[in-house]
Amino acid sequence: MTTVIDGNGIADGIRADVSDCVETLADEGVVPGLATVLMSDDGASETYVSMKQQACEEVGIRGFHHEIDPDAPAETLFEKLDELNDDPDVHGILVQMPVPDHVTKRTVLERIDPEKDVDGFHPENVGRLVAGNARYKPCTPHGVQKILAAAGVDTEGKDAVVVGRSDIVGKPMANLLVQYGEGGNATTTVCHSRTEDLAAKTRAADIVVAAAGVPEMIDGEMLSEGVTVVDVGINRVDADTEKGYELVGDVDFESAREKAEVITPVPGGVGPLTIAMLMYNTVKAASLQSGVAVDL
Ligand code: NDP
């Protein structure tokens, strides 16, 4: 019997916990604040930012939104970040990627105060994660950990394969799986576009986390019986729908579910967790910065 994960249900539970923490902070006069900064005309980026702001409103986090003209010099963005770094009402700062080509992404990430870096992408926070002392776990891999825990998948001693080595998903995911402690202690292999015989790697895995951005590239033939499959991929493919497209993951769901004991769907699997974990990190940031303890 295959368990198909209900990511929305798990995210609801996390949002409820976050709301409780918001109340605890409010009792001490602290209102968590998240600032989003958009320097792009891209429709998808605008949608992501507005989803994040709406999620803030739902859990009682104060949202601040700033838009920078994509043609403005990089310094305009940096000045805004300095202002937000100094603003005591702002506990978390998120710059929606991508930024325009004339702005160096790495410089943006380094300009955010690491204590307010709720994405967890500042080099200091990356270093802390690798050292096993994470301040803010990056939202998507943290969400995957929450899914595994909710599904009762014990990672300890398991062979985990992460397909993808990006800074936002693949690498932090592998780092979390290999850490000491709960949700870690897995023997972890990271695969990427230069990996030879990917199918041999995934077939040998107890847990496969797919984050390659290639529609349905992992099918049932590449998996062994009883595997746990977490599909991070979100890919638009042409389809005969009203919008002219549909969203699919990196996993061919129908053939993979024949083999899997636990599997996440797309949509409705990992996606809802990503924003929930951003709310979680923002509340954690408010707690760390105010010194008011919360039960997260
Ligand atoms: P990137 O494009 O930054 O990274 C993709 C990774 O997959 C790279 O490391 C690449 O290898 C590897 N890869 C590409 N093709 C293959 C292949 N054929 N075989 C093995 N490895 C391959 O993507 P992201 O990490 O940002 O995102 C991955 C997917 O997850 C996307 O579909 C994205 O939309 C989705 N996503 C979903 C989120 C959610 O909330 N659910 C959040 C973030 C992303 P190499 O390094 O060699 O190029």
C-alpha cells in the first residue's frame, strides 16, 4: 500500500504551530516582520512574492514589501537592504530571485544581515548548516525533512540519493540528510547532470529526493520496491488545459507509485511546505532577535 503524502495537510499543521508562536511573541509585545524585496518584472516572481506576503498575513506575521525598478543600479537594492537590516520591525529579509544580470546574486546574499537571512543562503548560514549548527535551514529541504518525519520515514542508516546539487535545494538537502540527529544520519549520495548511470544510483536508494527540474525524468524502472520518493520538481509542460500547461514533477508519478511505499505528488507535495517553512524561519528570527523563547 503506497502512502501519497498530503503536503497541504502537513503545511497546515506547521502554520498552526507558527501561529501559536506568533501569539507567544505578541504576548511579549513582539510582532514578527518579514520584508520581501522584488527587483523584477517577471510574472512568476511577482506571484511567488504575493503568495509569501499572503502567507504572512494568515499567520499574523507583519509583511513589508518593496519593489525596486529592475533597471535601477545595484546600489539601490543594496541601500534598501541596509535600511531593512537596520529596521527593528523587520526580522526576516527575502530578496526574490532572480535579480537582474547587472546585480550579482552572491553580493545580494552577502548584504543581508545573516540574522535576518530567513532563506538561509548567506555564506555564514550555509557554513553553520554544514557544521551541523544551522540557524535557519533553507525552506525547501527543511520542508522535505518535515514530510519525511510526518510520514514516519526514519532516515537513520538509510541510503539516500539526492538528484540535483543546486545551492537552494540539492546541496542543503544532502547536508541535512547527512547530519547527526533526527532527520539525518543517512548515507547520502548527491547526483547531478554529470552523474554516470543515475538509474543504478536511484535503484540502490531507500530514499530518493528529486530536484533536477527535468519533467518526469525518474520513473518506476529507476526505483526499487519500498522506496520513499520525494519530488521537489515543479515543471510546466504543455497540456490540453485551460491555461495551456500543467505542472509535473521530476518523477513520473504513476510508474513510481507502483514501487514506492511513500511518495509525494506534484502539485500538493513539497510545494506547500516551502512557504510554511519560510513562516517558521521568520518566527524563529523574531524569537532569536527579541530573546523571547518560542516552542518551534
Ligand atoms: P537548478 O536548475 O538550480 O538545479 C538543478 C540540478 O539538477 C543541477 O544540479 C543539475 O546538475 C541537476 N540536473 C539537471 N538535469 C539532470 C539530469 N538529467 N540528471 C541528473 N541531474 C540533473 O534547480 P533547483 O534546484 O532550483 O530546482 C530544482 C527543481 O525544483 C525545479 O523543478 C524547481 O522548479 C523545483 N523547486 C521547487 C521548489 C518547491 O517549493 N517545491 C522550490 C525550489 C525549486 P548540474 O549541477 O550538473 O547542472
